[in-house]
Amino acid sequence: MRIVTGQEIFNKNFEKSVVTIGNFDGVHRGHVEILRHMKTRARTLDLPAVVVTFEPHPLKILAPDKAPELITTFDQKAELISASGIDCLVVVPFTTDFSRTSADDFVRNTLCDALGMRHIVIGHDYAFGRGREGNYMTLEKIGAERGFTLEDMNPIGESGIIFSSSLVRRMVAGGDMESASKILGRYHMISGIVVHGRKIGQTLGFPTANISTFNELIPPDGVYAVMVSLDGQQVTGACNIGRNPTFGGGIHSIEVFLLDFSGQIYDREISVCFVQKLRDIMRFADTSALMSAIGQDVARTRMILDCVDNKLINH
């Protein structure tokens, strides 16, 4: 997949193309269906399939205090979009100046002139441009002048639930990793670098990998059954998120105990897929009680991960 950003956006990148536009945070099942539909239409017309997105998320610039914790990093989002078979990802740098661009100018100058848009697929009730002034009617009006067609996708969901990024965020924030995976179409994942920690786990016989993560949306404090990707290898594990109250608290950390794995992994990048929450963080009376609880966590983790759905793991 080709990625176009910066000033290159305003070159004549395509003579003709099929486009969709959005933030696509999380690239959940609703997004994937829009991408699938757009790609199918592009193949029918024998044109490239182009996704237009914004970086950073517009609210990071317009209303930082209201900006959501993003489900995916930009690199994760780009990788998921690429996996959908898209030809080109156009990443529009979202700045204060750009936020003043009218919807009309954006459609004409960027979508039509630079990308050669001949057809556009948008999500239900999608709005864009200065003050979110652009919508289906805006596109319909300009399309009649500039010669492109458009589709407005119906809401996408199942069992009466509409798939959305905000719904995923609420589920993850509530520790409901199983429900979040049903919307995402995969387990919620964070990535990061393994760093040195307090080495408490090592003294207890359960050495853990402390993670400094790139992600914003972190599950709430607790213990989780997880699948870990390390250099392409899938490893089972139990993840503790919190402050280790039994040992006097300290800094907030994300620690993963890798089951059936040994080796030096400091300074290496790993990805953690959250399968199921086991329990909340607890303060134990002594080290013996803590070790007993960890043993129970590991046993339950093995049972859960024996039945893990490999199709939901981010590779």
C-alpha cells in the first residue's frame, strides 16, 4: 500500500480513483466493511482504492480536552488498512490552518483535483470540513458538477449493536475485552518496548516484562489473560496493569508474565493482545498470599488461552 502525505497530497496523484474518508480509529468491523465495499467498487471500475484519513485526530487540535484515547497508533491503523487490500492511504496533516478549510474546497482541491475522485463511499452520517459543514448533500452537489458519484453506507452492526470506535473505547475502559473483540474483529492490542522494572516478579519466581507502550487506550487496572507477539512468535501470558499495592504501590506499570518462555527481551518490541480480564488489582496480606494468587491467575490463564481464537490475534 502506498502512503501519501504532506505536500505530496496536492500533486496529481491519480487520474481517477475511488475514495473513502474518515478517521478509522481502531479499524473495527464497521470500518472493514466500508473498506471492503469501497475496494469492491474500485475493482469493478478498474480504479485504485484510496483511503483518506487525518493525522493527528482532529480533536487533538480542535479540542484536546475532549480528544479520545485512540484505539490504535497511526502505524497500527495503517497496517490494518493495508491488510484490507487498499491501494493508497492519503494522510492529511490536521493542523489549525487546515481546520479552517471549507468542505467545498477540500472536496474540489484534494479529493477531485489531486486524487481524481470518480466515486466516494462514506459512512452513515459522516461529516467533514470546517465546522463539520460537509455531508452527503455537499458531496452530491459537487458531484453533479465534477462528475463523481457517491454512496452513503447504512449503519453497520449486528444484534442491534452499531459498530463504532466510541463503543470499543467504552468496552475497553470497562475491562470487557471479550465484547470489544467482537466489535474490533480482533483482540484489543497494545505495543511497546520491554524496559527494566522493579524486578518484583523475578524475586517471586514469576519474572515479568515491563512494557513502555506507544498506545493510548490501555485497559483498566487488573490482571488479564493475553497473547503476546514477540519477533513473530506467539506466546501466552498473564498481564498485570496497576501499581503493585502489596509492595507499596509505586509507578503505574504494565507487566506481562510470559508462560513457557525464557530469554532476554529487554529493549525489544512486543505486542500484547488482551483476551479476557481475570480480576481486579488486589492488596495481599503477604508475599505468600500474593504468590498463591499469581499461581491461580496462571492456571486460569492457561485454561482461557487453550481456547483462544487465533483468528482474533493481531499478527
